[in-house]
Amino acid sequence: TPPSTLSTPESTTTPLPPETRTTTTGPTSTTTIGSPTPTSTTSSTSSPTPTYTTTRSTPGNSLACAVVCSLPVIALKLHEHLKLCLSNQCILIPLVLLLPSYYVHSASLSTIPVSTMTSGTTQTESFTTTSGTTSSSFTTINATTTSTTFKTPPPGSTTTSGPTATSTAVTTTGSESWWLCNCTKVICIEDNIVQVIPVICNPPPKPTCANGLSPVPVIDEDGCCWHWECDCYCTGWGDPHYMTFDGLYYSYQGNCTYVLVEEINKKVDNFGVYIDNYHCDARDVVSCPRTLIVRHETQEVRLRTAQPNTLQVEVTVNNQLVALPYKKFGVSVYESGINRVVEIPELKMNVTYNGLSFSIRMPYSLFGNNTQGQCGTCNNNTADDCMLPNGNIAANCETMADHWQVVDPSKPQCSPGLVPTGSPSTTPTQPCKESSICELLLGSVFKPCHAFVQPEKYYAACVFDSCVLPNLDLECSSLQIYAATCADQGACIDWRKHTNGVCSHECPPGKEYRACGPIKEMTCKSRGQNDTSTKQVEGCFCPNGTMLYDSGVDVCVKTCGCVGVDMIPREFGERFTVDCQDCICLEGEHGIVCEPHECEQKKVTCDGEGFYEVQEVNPKDPCCPLFTCKCNTSFCTAKAPKCSLGFEVHSYIPSGQCCPVYQCVPKGVCVHENAEFLPNSSVFVDKCQNCVCTNDVNISTQLNIISCERVPCNTYCQPGYELKPVKGECCGKCVQTKCIIRTADNSELILSPGDFKNDPHNNCTIYSCVDVHNQLIASTSEITCPAFNEESCKPGTISFLPNGCCKTCAPLDSRTPCSVRQRKDFIVYNGCRSVDRVELTECEGTCGTFSLYSAEANSMDHSCSCCRETRTTEKHVVLRCPGGHSMPHKYIYVESCSCQDTACGRPQPNELQNNEENDKASALNRIKRAISLTSK
């Protein structure tokens, strides 16, 4: 047998996307068996991405498949063997074992130096095919012996590395083919001959995306080559401003609920993204996002701003509040920096929201030319972004946005389908100087991002917000969404520290702010996994030297031990007590293992009224309560008595007992009219007494004694005044009850009302006191006597009139003067008559009467007098009545008579019977007449 020759083919690297391409170079040995000196060459090999694989249960050799996948294009006969030598040890591999299906971990095998043996006569044919961006080059080798010769393929043939694929066991001849490994195809040429064909990828040209963002590489369906696509990326922020999928910028201030994204041709059940806007200014002019709604099949996820214009967002799924991270039915919701992210892996899309801005990223391969709503149509063409629900194109997107209302029961004022009358103008009426924060977008702070994302539209939105709503700091949202878009394009900007605190972001205790943090923060569970994402996001992260314990346990730990319900990090092996469970932190699946905490119970017996057993916290061991006896007086049967005024209940608890003993004891106060008074305080008894509560105690009542003194009063009144009581007053009041008259000799004369009196020295002067309407009036009257001529009088008849001033007499030619005349007659009374005649007396005679003119009074002055009795006595007589019985009777006997003044006038019908009263009335009338005539 001629010498066998082993030749290692040259390997080149398959082009990968810029983000994932890695190339390693290592020595590959080439050895010819039977040759005196081995030779070595160096070639570039690719390092594939490691993948976890499983194999079928059928016997086989995964090493054989891995070796074939690392070789250039070859054609093999099925009954031949492949000899593999590793570290000077060789094995023979039956080629028929390569046909069954395997999932192979090829990362560690495809770069192993391989030595193979070839011998025999070789006939070589070359074929080259090209389809699209994929080309296949292979060499067919036929062998007539049991050995096979491998020939290095022409330059340009390559091997590829990457995710492993599945090879299908096909043994038929003809045009049957199958994938042996990823990007390595096997074709059956003829009986017992197969061809191994690697796929070669040519890098496609990089397109320009209408939204200004960088295109993303997308793996082809065969999993070997890739192409560029412009992702569907829509954002919204501020009050609010929109950037459509294709990069068209507009602002819209509606306050209803709208469609952001829906499919034109429904491929996904119940899929859509919606936004709930509300007026966020007092003038109801501009709007802000309040809730972002994501629907997918049976779930509706709501990202709602907890407080207006803040980064506080709460998440509900089907109207139920959920904790993050949440994953169910193909929907995943988690925190990423300051954002809440809704991810649907099946659709390769995600929606982010942080209360001030949102973004929607969707793959073009699944949603290209099939989106509608306020985010526009994703087709890399802004011409049709303002499409209406009926398919027509609106003149501008502000008009288009109105037509994408949806029914929202919480907003009855919104009616989908109605064409709005017109949006309010939000252009400032006067020129406005934009906030200095907006200038950061155009300055050096964001300059590293200008090459990736143009800032002009974000600057315009910032100026708009600072002018229309200068007091809400909404311009921060423009910087925030621009920074987020920059970070998505690979340019992370730490911008908040340049805003002088206006756009600062506060982190909770134990976290620190980073402008460039990982999209998914490393946790204890994920630290062993390789995160291939290079994108960054701002937010609050664990400090350096610590890491997040778990995505659902927001605790930063230095060592990855355990975290229980108390949210306190524990190290492996650490024992602790929580919720009265004795626990230990163990390394393994279960982590914390707990068992009930054991206590040493000491029972107590509580005897006696009012005592009961109670559990108290043990300061040494809070999980083991202390049992003690406590007193509760509400359990006592004895009730406190009701004490009378001036007394209060005193209680005391005898030693060793719970229930108190009650008694009423004096308070040391005075009691008067159901009121208590403290010692030395005034006590009102009545206004005529000054009373004070003393410290002296009445032994019988045990109450303090009230001492009173009458209020001092003035009891002296001047002559003519009397002390009269005053209602409601303690002391009486001196009230004038008599007239005080000063006489001619300067002496005082006191007269009661109705009294009159002659001057002691002149009977012609009369003083009188009259009560007129409760007013005492004192008067002095002078009596004017008529002319008197004693010569015309009978001797012995001259006398004074009753007034004691004027004289009168019996004229010479007058009749008998007034005197007593006696006669005898029977007295008859009520039909009864005296037995004998009785001596009766009467007054008879003439008296002076005149009527003269008074010049002072300018009227006639009348003076009348009559003969009247001046002294009488009462005598008794027995009368006999017709019935035969007798009765005593009294009658008046006149002792003397005289002329007495009387009122001049006609006799009154009701003349008084009593002579004494008639005299007084006559005198009073005479005085009043004299007062009216001669009042001084």
C-alpha cells in the first residue's frame, strides 16, 4: 500500500454581524504519514457561539459529527472510515455513523487540530453554486480503496461556526439533502456517495433607515447568513410628542385613549398598544401620557403613572396589580433601569414606559407594512405615516391622531368615529425664551450622540414644553427620551448632572444612580450567564461591590447567600430567627430551611376577682411570650357609688387584690344650690349678701361653711323723704313722700299730699301739698277776704269764718243767727217707733253768703256758708215694732251749731252723709280754689 498522506484543509472565518463576530487564530498541524519531517501551517478559525446540546439515545459518535462539521467540503463513501489522530493517538471512525441526527456542542471540537489519513487514487471534480447572498463550494472525491484522500478546496471555501443544527439521517441517493450541522449541508450524490457542503455568507450592504437609527442584523431563516433590517421604533414623550416608526415627528394634545399600534392584517390574536392621555395643565390645552396599554391574546397589561409627571409607574394585568418581574402566557414584564418593560418574546417586541416617555420596538420581519395607529406605518417611508383608519393619508399627523380614538368607559366625553372640530393651538402667543436645559441637546453634553441620532426634533419638543408648560419641568422628558434613544444606538450620555438639579433622579436607600447601567441588572441567579447585550439604560442600581439578589427581590447583597421575607441578606450557613421560625441559609435549591421555634412554657394560675392570664412580649425572645396575671377592673363586680355634692369617690386596692374598695370622702368644698365652691372663693347667695366659702368644716355635714355679710345700706333719709324698698335691689331708696315748704319766717313746714295748713302767724296764708300724677307740688295761697263793716253787724255776732282769716257777722237786719233749736217728736225707723216723744235738736239760722269779683283772678269769687252742726252726740232709744218686739236704735243729738263755709253751687245728688267728711271736702275745695286764684 502506498504511503498515506494526511492533509488539513485551510479554514476561513464566516462573516458575522458586527455585534457578534469573533475571530481567533491558532496553529493547525499538518502531518504526512510516512514522510520523514512533519510540516505545520497557521490558519484563521472562527470561534462559534457555545450552545447546549442533547443527543439521541441511538448509538453514535458525536465526535465524528463535530470533526466533519469542521472540515471543508468533502464527498465520502459510506463504507469508508475516517481516521482521527489526537495527541499522537489515532482512531478509525465509520463514516456511516455520521448519518444519524445529532445536536452537537461543536464549540470545543471545531477548533481542535485534526489529522486524517488518505491513500489511493483520487479523481477530483469541482462544483460551485451561488444563490442570493449564499454560495456553496464543494469537491467530490471518489475512492476505490478503503482509504479516502481529502483535498483542500479552492480558495474561498469556508467553514462556519455558530448555533448547532440538526442533521437528518437520509440514505437515499439522488437529490436528497439534509443539514448535518449548522450551516453544513449534506447531499446524496449517488449510491454510497454524499457531499458535505458549508454555506458561505457574503456581508450585505448596510441600508439607511428613515427613522435615522442604525439598522439591525437579522439571521436568515436557514440560521446561517444574516441581513439588515430597520426595526419599527416609535417613541412618545412630554405633552406629548411622537416619533413614528419611520421617524416622522409631530405633537398631539388629545385627552382620550388612542391606538398607538395595531395590525392592519390581524395575524396575532387581540394584539395592540394603546395610550391614555389626559390634560396636564390648568388650561386644558396640552396633554400628557397617563397609561400605556399592551394587549396580547388573553392579557391586558397597563403601565400607569402613579403620580403625574413622575417616574412612579404601577403595573396591572387584567386589572389586577402585579409584582415585577411578571411572566405568564407569553408576556414578560420587568424593570429595566427607570423603565418598565413589557416584552413578548414570540413577537420579538418590547414596550417601555417610565411615566414621562414610552418606546415601542418591533421587528420589521414580523410587522413590516402591517402597522397602523398614531405610530404610523412601519415601512421605512414617512409618506404614509399619517394614515387614517380607512386607509387614506391625512394632511398631517395631528389630524390623523384624532381618528385613532378607542372606546374608554372612563372618558364619556370621547366618542370614537366623530371627526373633531379642531385641535387647540398650542403655539405660544408671545415669543418665548427656551429653557437653558434644552440647549444641552445641541451642546457638548450630547455631542457623542449627534452622529447616531439627530437632536433637532427633540430640541424642538423641549422648547415647546418649556414655553407652553414652564412650571412642570416637562422639558426633562425630551432629554430623557433622546438619551434613551442614544443609549439604544450605543451612545450612553450622563446628562442629568448638567441640569442643576432640575432633572435629577433620586434613588431609594441602598441604590445609586447610573446613567449607563445594564438593561438587565446582574443577579445572584444570572451571574453565571453570559449577557451578550451591549446596550445600556439609566436607572438605580446596586452599588459597586454588590449585586441584586434576584429580579423579584430588590435587595443588594455582597455575597449571594439567602434573602427571606424580612428582605435581609444572609450568608450560607447563617442561622437566624424570622417570623418565629428557626431558619438556616443553605446553599442549594431550597435556600432557607425553617422549623418552628421552640419555647419553654411556664404556666401561671390567676386567682382572685379581676385577675386574668395575659401573654406579654419577651424582650429576650420575642417568639416566646411570657404568661403573667394582669388585673382588669372591668371584671370586678363592685361598682363605684354615686356621691352627693361636695363628696367624691376614693378607691384603694388592698395589697394582693385586683378589685378596688370605694368610699365617698369630702372634697373640702362648699355646696350651695347644687354647685360646689372651693375655699376662699365667692359664693353667690343673693345680691344683698357678700358670701365666701371658708376652710371651716361643718361637723355634721362635713362640708365647708359659707360665711355671709349683708351689704351695708344707708338708712337715713332727710325730712320729707322715706326709705322705700326697691325691687331687685338690696338697699332701699330715699323717696320724697311729703312736701317741704319754707314759710315766711324761713322755717320748714312738712305736709303730706292732700294736707293744707295755715301759716302759724297768719291764717290768711295757706300752705298745701298736692300729688299730681305722682308729682308732689307744694303751694302757698293767700285768702282775700270780702269787705267787712263791723257797724252793720248785730252786736255779739262777729266771728271768723272757718278759714280763720275772714270775719263774718249777722247783719242788723238779718234773721235769727245760726243756733240750736230743740223739739220733741217720735222716731220712726223701718216701721218701728219710739214709745214716747224724744227730744231732738237741729241747727237753724242765717249765715253770711256773698259773690264778688276778683280782679286778680279776673273772675267772680264766691263765698257760701251754711248753718251746720259743730258738735254732736249719739243717744240711744228703744223702738217698738208692729210685731210686738222691741229694738235698740241710735240717733244723733246736736249740741252746737255755727256758720260753716260750703261750696257754692247746686246741691250734688250724692251728698255725703258724714258731716265730718263733708267739712274736709269743703275745706279742700276751698283751698284748691284759693290756690288757683292766688297762687304765688
